[in-house]
Amino acid sequence: MPTIRRLPEHLVNRIAAGEVVERPASALKELVENAIDAGATAITVRVGGGGLDMIEVTDDGCGMRPDEIALALERHATSKLPDEAIEQVATLGFRGEALPSIGSVARLTIESRPHGADEGWKRVIDHGSVAGDAPAALPPGTRIRVEDLFGKVPARRKFLRSPRSEYAVCLDVVRRLAMARPDVGFVMEHDGRRVLAVQPREELAARVARLVARELAEDGVVLEAERGTARLTGVAGLPTYNRGVADHQYLFVNGRPVRDKLLVGAVRGAYSDMLARDRHAVLALFLELPPEEVDVNVHPAKTEVRFRDPAFIRGFLVGALRHALEGAGQKSAQPPQSSAMNMWQVEPVAPPLRPPPSLGSLFTREYGGSAAGTAAPRVAETPAVWRAYEAEVMAQPSGRAEAAVEQTEEGLRYPLGVARGQVAGTYIVAEADDGLVIVDQHAAHERLVLEKLKAAGAEEAMNRSQALLLPEVVELEEAACDALEDKVEALARHGLLLERFGPAAVLVRAVPSVLSRSDVTALVRDVADDLARNGDALLLGEKLDLVLATMACHGSVRAGRTLSVAEMNALLREMERTPRSGQCNHGRPTWVKLAHSDIEKLFGRK
């Protein structure tokens, strides 16, 4: 019979390192979080070989004494929990596992000097064994260096990706932590090349735009909302500014970067009728809650959290995001000026009807002499051949176009200007006081019709139930049935009426009226999968939104229809009054603007 025994300390640390230190970015995250918790105002990160060869983090925090360095390298030793109230933790780290775990799978060098101390101290740990203790010369703060990560654990090292891929994950970790703390300055170098540098004490919106995408400064809206004890801040990109993947969604809870299915689902729900399913919003959201309302002690990596009231959190995020996007009005993400200029085709200049006569030939043909030695004619004596050329090539226009509407200063001050005409029966051309506006009439009217349908209660009409003549039994796994049972009331509001029918089945009594012809079994299974993936029944709402969007599409002005000037202006004014009119139901822009300066560049005037 096998004997139960205590595992050696170094083996325990190596096992724990499997959860805490999955890759170089995991070690880097723990070290930077420790620097932030130490009160640092400037953090410098140096990475070599994507973090496989070297990671170094230097900060100007409080520092540690020699005895504190030794204690910090023991498992579950930390200064971040002065008492046993773990639910009140306000620091990024608190488990006391990072440093001993890193030291068990790498060569770890810690140098630290407290403020006011005459000198610092250095301790070296080589894959779990103490390799050196000595004084160290460094300014107040801490410098930690990690080398040869997983050097003696080849089974782990061979599963790591290429240095380039590991470096990308390290950069993402530093970028997220730099966004979480705009009051701290960050510098990051990779193989001697500086790749990131932000100054301390920046505004949150400026820090986010600098780290995520500079276009967010123009193509995003700033959020600031409160409900009860919860507060939400951040920057959300306009629906027309989107990406094909969701890797530009940065979510934070109490300053901690997290990857939470509930928050991701809330973002998706907020943008549901403004983005296509294969497009994703760009944003950074910072949620602040009382510590007792959120559990951060879920996973050793501390990237997962649990909320005490998830329904409240989801409703708060969806409402705040939608309110901020509605406040943007008809604002739309415009293409950069350089790319906009490249979209315009420069047509070749047609050759003149005949080359203009030279001055010498004019003199010869008109006066019978050479240009040299012949007095220039007076203005009144313009040669007849030149007058003939003017009449043939440089003639003035024979007519003028009628003005679409009377030009008034008030009309030009409208955000979308005054209609001047229609191109290809599809695009409205309008003149504003700051440029030329081109509107896609079908996309714009599609959004207007959708908003009118919502205001008229079309959503409630679609959520009405259609009772099934014979209730249908859908067999599912027990866990899926439990999840559906927990959401019975929410699904009923959408018109899907379910009952539990034994441990591994549900009984469907009614479905939304607009989905009455769909496959009931497939619909319920899709909803159950959506609950498992996102923690909420987003799919059912999206299916209903798709029906509503289809109704709006078929009821809107079609491309190719000729509009009168009055109809065009009425469409422009309605767009200015309707929230979120800057994008259609699929996230594409409904209008673009060419500024006066851009028009001047096209003609070489500037």
C-alpha cells in the first residue's frame, strides 16, 4: 500500500508554479502587480527573448529589508493582508505565491532598498535553492530579474510558443496594467528597444487612447456612470470603429484586469443592434465596486472574478454603454485623412482642342514680322488669332445649375448640412459649413426605421408568445437544464416559456411569435449553449433583434430611389435628432465628411 508523505518544499513550489506561472507573461504580470502594490510611481520593464531569456522589473516603491526579502520568498507570506478579512482585499496581489513559484522554476534575483536605508540587499534563488546573499547598490525601490525560465523544466518549456508570440503576450500584460493605473509611469523595453512609454498622472481617456488606439480619441465616447455603490468609467469606441476579433476589449474590476464572461456578454448585448455578429467593439471599461460585492479569490492567476449580484452588474453595464452611445448622436467614425485622400481618383486632364499659339507665331501671323525687334501690341490690339482661340477653348459656361435650396447661413450650420443633390440614386450630397457630407440614404433610413420601431413598441410585440399546440420536450444535459431553469423568468420576457421536465429535459410551452416557424429543439439548445458560454441568454435577444433589423431594412428607402430635395433634407434633419444614427444596424457608417481642407488638398491649393 502506498505511503502518504509530505512533499518537499521545492516540489510544492514547483507544483504551485504550474498554476501561477504558466508562461513568461504570467511571471511578468505578478512582478508588475507587486511593484504597483508597493506604491511605485515609475515602473521600468525589460524583456529579452520574449521573456524566455530575461525579465526585469524595476520600481521606485517602498522597498524591502533583507529579512523581508527572505520572508517574501516563502509561500503564503505577504504584507497585503494585515488581517484575515480576505473579502476586503484592495491590492492586486494577496496570495503570497508569486515569488516562491517563480523562484522554483527560474533563476530569480531580488535587489531592494527601503527609502531612508544606506544600502540595499540582494538575494539570488536558482530554481528553488539559495545561490547568494550580498549587499547591493541601487536607488530606493526594488529590482527583480528572472532568467532561464523553465530551464530545468523542459517539459514545460517545450510547450511555450515562439519568442515573438510570448513577447506579444507580455506587451499586452503591461499595456493592461498601464491602463489600470494612469497615475503610474511605465516604460517597457524588448531586446534593448523601447516599445512602450507613458508618463505618470495622465487622464484616463488619454492613457487609454495612447495604449489602445489613437483613433479612440476621436472615434470613442467617454463613460462615467454611477448606480448605487457601483461606478463605471472608461472609453467606448463608436460602433463604426470596430475590429474583427475581440482582443481590443479591456475590462477592469477595482483596477484589476479581468477576463470575465459576464462582462464580455454585457458588452456584446450593449452593441447587439449596432454591430454585425462577426465584428467586435473596441473599448476599455473600469468597474468599481465595494470589495465585498466581488470575489477575486477565484483562480491563482486572479483574472477571474465572481459578482454577488451578476444581474445588476450586467444591467448596469448595458444601460451605461447604450446611454453613452446614444449621447454621441449621429457621430460616426470617419476614415483617416490620408486614406480618405487616396480614395479619390485623380482623372487625367484631357488635351486641349489644339495647342495654344505661341507668342512668336502670333506676332508673325498678325504683323508679318518676327517677335524680336517688334514692339508688343497694346492691350486693345489683341491679335485676332488669340481671340479665336479664347472663343474655342476658354469659353465661359453657357448655363448655370439651379440651386437645390436657397443658401442660408442657418442651413449650413446644421451638423449634416443642406442637401445639394443625389449621386447614383443612392448617396445624398450635402454642404455643411465645415465641409462636404455624403450620406448613404438606405443605411441611414434603415437606422431611423429601427429606432422608430423600438419607440413604437415593436420589441414588446415581437416578444409576445406563440403557444405550441403540443408542448415539446427537449432533452439536454442536467447542467444545461439547471441553467435554463435559473433563467426561466428572463426567457419568458422574450416570449420563450419553459418548464423543468425531469432531471435532463425541459418542456417548451411557447416560443416568441416571430420565431414560431423555427426549430424549437435547436433554438432551446442554442440558448442553453449561450448560457454556458456567456452566462446570459444573449442569443435569443439577438435573434429577435435580427428580425427587427430585417423589418427595418425592408421598410427603409432603397438604394437607387430618386429623392426630392425636400425628402433629402428631411432625412438629414431626422438623422440629427435620432440617437446612434451615425451607423446602420450592421455597424457600417451612414455618412462621411470631406473637410474643406481635404478638398483643397485634392486640388493642390494647400
